[in-house]
Amino acid sequence: MSSSPFIPSAASRRAFLRQAGALAGMGAAAPMALNLAALGQASAQATGDYKALVCLFLTGGNDSFNMLLPTDTDSWTAYQNTRRQAPDSIALLAAGTAPELGAAAASPARLGGVLPISPLNNQGRSFALHPCLGALRDLFGAGRLAAVANVGPLLTPTSKADLKQASFPRPSALYSHNDQQSTWQSLRPEGAALGWGGRMADLLLAGNSQAIFSAVTVGGNAVFLNGQRVLPYQVNTRGAVKVGGYAANLFGSTTAMERVRNVMRNKRSEDLIARDHAAMVARALNAETALATALPDSFGAPFGTPGLAAGALDPLLQYDNPQTGGKAANNLAHQLQVVARLIQARGSLGASRQVFYVSMGGFDTHDAQNRNHAELMARLAHGLSYFDSVLGSLGLRDKVTLFTASDFGRTFTSNGDGTDHGWGGHHLVMGGAVRGRDIYGKFPVLGVKNASNNHFDSSPNQLANGALLPEVSVEQLGATLGRWMGVSDGGLADIFPSLKNFDAGVRDLKFMV
């Protein structure tokens, strides 16, 4: 028999408000809401070794047509005919084209030609990367980077003919930023409560002695890390988010901190809301204390340059800006630096399995795509190369896997100097346990636009304006990563309910060892 919901009395509400008022002096409460540890004992399998999964979300919808390109004759011709439109062509230049130093900053001419790569399974085609992805070309060649072609939300394998049937099942609210960000992270539109990263952490919780560090976000709020027993613990590029800023002059005194502890100890049994709030703050403070002693310095090798405490000035955390030609601080590298420091502290934090979330914004390139996308690609390449280098120095490359995700891909056609919202897109997976130097999934056929309706009738993979109809579902991608993390087949079926709709032979994409 279920218990009745707790309805606070007037007295208990007043008591809660008194305690909440005392705690409010600590500052903004939003970070505290993310610092709630897992409750209850996990029933997942125990894990004796360490593994970490890092989701890099490219917020806004990455134009993967200009990130990973097929360069065989038919594909390249279709690409140039569609994207090389006056006055602002967004078509990149052929491999081997020398950069024109006098051309406009970040323009295709200034960037030079695309960078050829040689996948082990080339599917009878040739491929290249964006000119600003030189560091990723090196990682690909070294076998620590793979691509997964044409990924997006799907409920079941879907063809263009299927989409002509109004009753055919398809994801809700396609092309919507908020809904598709949520669908990528939770498999449901905006408003979903649980993310598949958090649900993985739920099932692997038994391997961690401090549950609060099971799911950690450096990239802000995201449903991806929300589980049933695990909620994301938020840190920033400096480390732990201070509870109410008590380290400032006013709250730095022992008197102020003793007041906070007194509030938390004053837990009258009838004040359930206040008691839960106090417990949440206590966990956050305990986590801060643990991180303060466990995290290695950001300015020590291999995380930073020894002697440079100001991260913005650290050359290890700076990328080559294709717009200015100079160096600039890379926030992605700063986020991944914190992730690497947390991973290095895994023993002190009692972590055996961890899921992390980092993010980059600016990918909604409706205009000024040449300038903006080139800079984003440069930051992406530098950030991933930095992270790979640090993990290599720590001897942890095979323990950590990073993958990209995004709202959606973009249209193949140009809107003048940018692109619009699409559906499927190509994604990257990086790590020592990745079967790298390859492209997984079937790479789409690039067709010719029908000038009368902007459809691409000659391609089985392209919809109106050349947007990609996904071949690989987010659930196939997630299940492949989850299996490597140690989630059982039953657990994967629970997390990814549509996985059963895909043939058994393709539920695991085989890009992990």
C-alpha cells in the first residue's frame, strides 16, 4: 500500500522557510540542485577496472557535411554543385589546394584544401576532413579516432518510402533544437526526465564507493546525465562549484561555515523538505572537500604548463584561430582538462565507472558559416588532441572513450551563407579502445538537387534540401558504447527500448574493442 503524500503544515513550512532563508545566504541554488548524490544501493554488476565515457555535445546542430566529406568523383561533383553557390560559397576546396594567404579570413580559399584520410574500409570511396581538422587526421591515422556515418534519432529502420506513410513511426518534433537535443540525450522530446548516460550510471553504480562522482557535467545542465538514482554533479573549469560562494570574504570565515553546518544538523523529523535540502547541501559540501584534496593541480604536467597558473595563458589550452591567425583560449580544452583531472583522481574519489558531459556551442550556422564553422572545427580538433595527449601521458587512453553528439545534422543546400536544420549527421568516437581509422555505418549517397522542389530524388539517403535520413540510430550508437562500459544486454534493452527494432547484427556497431 502506497503512503500518502507529505503535505507540510503551516508550522513545518515556516520552519523550512527559516532554514531555507539561512541557506539562501550561501548564494545561487541552481548548482546545488545538480549536486545531489545517488540514493539507495545499486543493483548493477560490480566493476573492478576503470572506464569512463565522455559525451561532447555540439550544441546547435553541426554541419557534418563539411566535417567529413566523401571525395570520390561522383560525391565531390554533387558536393561542389550544391554548395558552391555565389556569392558566398560554403564548399570547401579540393585536397591539395594551397591556402591563399591574401584571401578573407576563414574563407575556403584561405583554409586551403580538405585533408584526405584513408579508412581501413573505404566502402569503395575516398574521404577527407575539414582543413582545420589536421590534429584529428593525425588521430585517425594513429587508430584512435573513428567516424560513425549518418547517425540520428530513429524508432525503427526507415526509408524515404516509409516516410511517405503518415502512420509510419518516426521521432517527434524533428528539426527543433530543444526537442532534438533532448531526443539525442534522453530518446524523448523536451521535458524528458532521464538521460541514457545517467541510466548507464545507474546500472554501473555498484562499482563506485562515492555515488556523487558517477555522473559529472562540466558543460552545464543536460538531461543526458539524469538517472533514476544518479543525478549529475556539476563542476566548472576551475573545479567544484562552490556552494553559495562561501569561499568569498563574507563566507570564508569559520563562523559562517559553522552556521551552515548548524542549519544542516537542525533536522526536525517533520520538516521533510528542509531535511532533504540540508542533506543535499551536505553532500555538495562533502564532494567539494573530496575534490579539494583529490584533484591534481591544473597547472601541473600533463594537464597544463608548470608555472602557468592562469589557464587562459597556457599554450597547451590555446588553439590556432583561423579567423585571426593568432592563439586563443579554448574552452573545450579547459573542460576536458577538468575531466582528465577527475579521471586521474578516480582512486581517491572511489570511481570505477564514470560518465562525463562537456559541450561546445555555436553550431547553429544559419549564416556566416565559413567563418564560424572553421573556428569551431579548429577548437574541436585542438580540444580532442589535447585530451588524447593528456590521457596518453596518464596511460589511460584505453580506459576513456569520447564521442560527439549534436542536435541534428544540417541541410546539404546553402541558404546563402549558411545551412539550415537537418536530421542525420556524422559523428566521431575517440579513445584507445576504439577500433579507429575507420568509418562505421553506411556512408550516404550524395545526390543531385531537383531544381523544381529542392528534393534529392537520386539519393536514397537525402530528403528535402539534402538533409540526411539517418541510417544509424542514436540507440545503436549508445548501445555500442554502453556494452563497452559493461552494461548487460538486459540493461541495454531497458535503456534503449527501440534497439530491438533493428537487426541483431547491427545493434552493436563494432567500433569498440
